[in-house]
Amino acid sequence: MCGRFVQKDLKDLADAFDARLRHDLPPRMLHPRFNIAPTADIGVIGLDRSGGRSVTAMRWGLVPSWANDASGAARMINARSESAADKPSFREAWQKRRAVIPADGFYEWPQAGDRKQPWYVSRTDERPMGFAALWDVWRGGDDGPLFTCCILTAPANDEMARIHERTPVMLMDDEAVDTWLSPQTPEIAQLGLMRAPAAGALVLRPVTPLVNAVRNDNADLLAPYQPGTAPAPATGSLL
């Protein structure tokens, strides 16, 4: 499961994945974002017509091309990798429309007593994550085509299972990114990528409950936090 994530600097993330930023990206996407929620526009890496990697804008929450409307996007932010190849909503995208969502980290909310405490997950080596993703285009609206995407998930390893039973599928090196994006990759190789990272690859730590409110979107959300203490007032919130 992945319900919120971070893209601090889209240009830096693009550089880390040897991708170019498309010139038509909305300016707001080039600002740091520390609390990206479902149905937001996000930066997504795919192959352009020349075979190079480029970053484009897509809405987080997949709308299949055959959908009657786009109202179900918020329910389709994730897809189980074990069944995506067979599910009608994801089957064609699995075969033809694969992408990578670059991220600095993501949040999960394990139960802590009578409430849920947010945790932040990032790579131990401090490199960006590359979530394996699927995308589609819906043409049923009045405002032109709508490009949408979802994150593939896999069963958590023992480390991640402390906070959630599922984890985003993370492509941990450039070879894995190439394998996932290439249209020549056989399905058995794609399936081989659908697993949790190796033990020790991730850092998990609690963060302030201020992340619970989408309007809070600033670097303070990632500051060290001791559960049981009152969160500091939010700064830089989007009201």
C-alpha cells in the first residue's frame, strides 16, 4: 500500500533516473512536494518515442481507458502485482503501458494504540526510489485526454511488515528500471521484479501527525519525531 509520498525536487529526481523533464510540465510540479495525495498530478517516468526516458505529468489514480467516468481514480492508486496482469482494469497497461514513479520516500500509518501513527520510509543509501507503475489514458472528458497511473505493490518483507503488510514495488537500480520499462522484456522478467526490497535497504521512522492533513506540505513533515509528543505548529502549510 502507498497512500502518500514525496517528490522533493522533480529535476533532481529526473537526473537520478537519467530522464529529461518535458517542457509542458505544470509549473506547480517543479516546487518541492512533501505530502502528495491521491488524485494529485505527479511526475512519472516513461519512454518517449526515441526510446529515452522522460518525465511527464499524470494524475495519481488509474482510470482505465474504457471507464464510463473518472470518479473511481481515488480507489485505484495501487494495484497488486500478483493479479495486475489478469485484472481488467490493469491488464492492458501491464502489457503495454509501464512507467516508473520517482520518489524520495513514502508514508504509512500503522496502528498505535487507539490511533494511527504516520511513518516515513526512505532508502538507507539516501537514493531516490523508483516505484513500478502502470498508466492509462482516458478520453471521456471534455478537457481532453486524461493520463493517469497507479503504483504496483507486493507483499512486505519482515522489515516493512512492522508498519504495513504491503509495500510499493521499488526498482532499486538502473538495470531494474530498464527491464521494467522496455517493451521487449518478457513477462516472466517483469514478474521477477515484483518483490519487496532486500532487508536493510530501507529506513523506517515515525513522523509528525501533521502529515495526516494534506494541506500541510513542507519539509517539517520529515523532521525527527517522538510519538507521544505534541506536534509543532505547521509552517508553510497550503491553506
